[in-house]
Amino acid sequence: MKAAVISGSGVAPISGEFRDPAPRDGCVTIDVETAGLGGWDVLGAYRMAVEYPCVLRGEGVGRAEDGRRVYFGERSIAPWGGWAERTIVPEAEVWDVPDDIDDKTAITMAIAGTGALVPLEATAIQPGESVLVLGATGTLGQLALQFARILGAGRVVGASRSAPALARLSERGLVDATVTMGTADDVAALKDHGGDGYDVVLDLVCGAPLVAALKATRFGARIATVGTGAGAMINITAGDLLFRTLTVIGTGQRPPNDREQIWRRILELTRQHDISVDHLQYDLPRITEAWEAQKAGPHAKITGRIKD
């Protein structure tokens, strides 16, 4: 079958041939129609114990053996993955897709949607509060800006290193203000748009941006951090956290049924509020380009058709 094949750790995938998955108990074989790519897929850590070659992991939408149209997450049985004509996935990770939901939406609102909504809900946004999203131009960031508004935020500010991508957020009406990070004084730049201080920060990047954001919050602020794109280490003082709450939140280890129910709730929010993100499409023959684009930070959700 056709697949995105990885020949070694850290090596970009190429479009090639790979053997079909064999049926096994408790799993579903899926004919993949659309696959999605995310930041974790290009890191390679999930393949450390896998013999190469293997198929690029990824999430996707396709048809189960009984004809059902289904979503599956990044849980394919190694060495198979989502970027192939067929994959094999544990039954609990295979979820029926509603007829009114297209492939791109089903994919975008699963892992990324959960990663944005769950930590925001944990901050308990109160009506009218100000919310800052660090890493706002990525897929999670774009979703988080919209979820924050739905949850009652009165002012939503997006921060990122990419001025053009921030301008795109403004064009779409997703933010009240933007902050370009990486300046000589990020704290001052954040404070310029934070009024008396941000009530809530959703941090998708960690590192220096998180430290700067802490200094731009008010007493009582709640900060949820879920990513490490700007570095996993932070250097803060007790004063930076005084009368504030900083929580590190993970979403991927929840039981499958819990994740499915969150996904279905997000799909309903999408229907009600017309939630969307920017997309880039790289079909299977262009998988190497897709990989490089994801590594560079695409400011969009990458998906691709697997079959013509």
C-alpha cells in the first residue's frame, strides 16, 4: 500500500510502499481517507522503541471494515500510522464521525481541540475577564482564542513571534489585540495590552514567553501551561507566582471514552459558534513538504488526502 514511510529516527518521511496491517483482536482496520499532522508527529519520540522503517503516525478519518466513517487518533498500532492507505487502531480509539462534520473539522477538533479547551476550562474564566494566549497563531492557539470568548472572556489577546500570523488573527476578528514576542522587552509589550494585568494566561510555548507573561498578570491570575515549544525550563521567583496559580495540564492520557466525549462536545461548540482554524493541505505524495512545514511552524492545521 502507499504510505508515508520513515526510514530512521529524525528522518523525514517519503511517499513509498509499506506492507498492509494484519487483522488482530480488539483492533479496527481502517481505510484512511484524510490524515492530519501535528507537532508531536515530527518529534519522533513516539518511535524510539520501533524498528524502522515505519509509517508516520498522525490522526485521521477513514472507513472501518463495516463501512462506518470514523475518526482515529495518533494511536495506530506500530509500525503502522495514519499517513497510509490503511492502518490498524485499538477499538476504543475509533470514533464515529457525524455526517455533518467534514474530515478536516473532525481531525482538528480532536487532539488540538481538546488541548485548547480542557486547560482553558480549568482556569475557570469569569465573565469579562482578560485572557492572554501565548502561541496564539498555531492550531491550538487559534482554537483557544475562540474558546476563551465562548467561555466568557471580555478581552482576548494573542501573542506570538510571527507578526504576519498575528495580523491574520486580527483579520479574522479572533483577537482584541496582539503582541509580537521576541522584543527587547516582552514584559512591557504584554503589559501595553493587558490593562491592569491579565486574569488568565493559556501558555502553549513555555520558556521565556511564560516568564514574561507571569510578570504581566494581576493578583488572582490563573495560568495554565500545556506546551514547551519555546523551551521546557523557566526561571521564576516566588514573587512572580505570588497570589497566582500556575498549573501544568496534560490531556493526552485521559481514557479514550473521556477524550471522545470532549471531542463530541467540541463538535457541538463548532456547530453553534462556527469555530474554525486556518488549514494547509499536503496530500500523501507531498508528505516530505508537509513534514518540513510542520517543523517550521505552519500557523495552520496540516491535513492531507491519502487517496485520490
